Amino acid sequence: MQVGIHTRLKPGAEERYVEYHRAVWPDVLDAIRRAGITKYVIFRDGLDLFHFIECDDYDSAIAELARDPVNVRWQDEMAPMMAIAHDYSGKSSDRLPMVFEL
């Protein structure tokens, strides 16, 4: 399964966000893998962030991450930088519809 997500940074948070993602906590990486995510890529255009995720079951993976204490701490660190954050509620309000695939 491939999922696209859109989030947005607050103005002025760009460099801090990039710095955090140059050194993602190893426990966060382990939690992402345990949740079944095999690929996670983030692209940035100004304040807009586009996440590309590959996994077997996104709803299951995101539910597991929403409960994982390490991911919760990571999201707490990200929260002050985010104007629109990744939706861990399961309502999928941040998903992007696929338009084209080769």
C-alpha cells in the first residue's frame, strides 16, 4: 500500500525540522518499522511537507504509532513546528488522493 500525506510547517520552523530529520531518534525508526512501514520519505516545498509511505496496512500502522510512547514523544517534539500535523486519529484527514502512478 502506498500513502501520500500532506502536512505544513509553521513559518520559521524549516531549519529546525530539517535538523531533527537529519538525526531521527533510533527508537522512532524502530517504532516505524515495527508498525509495518517499509518506506517513509518526506519532501519539502517551502512550508509544505509531502510524506510518501509504503506499508501493508496504513490504518493499522498509524493506529500502532498513535499508541507508541516513543512516537508520541517524537510528535510532541514536532508539534511546535507544525501548522498542519500528521493525523494519527485514524480519520485520515491529511491523506492525498493518488492522481497518477507509472
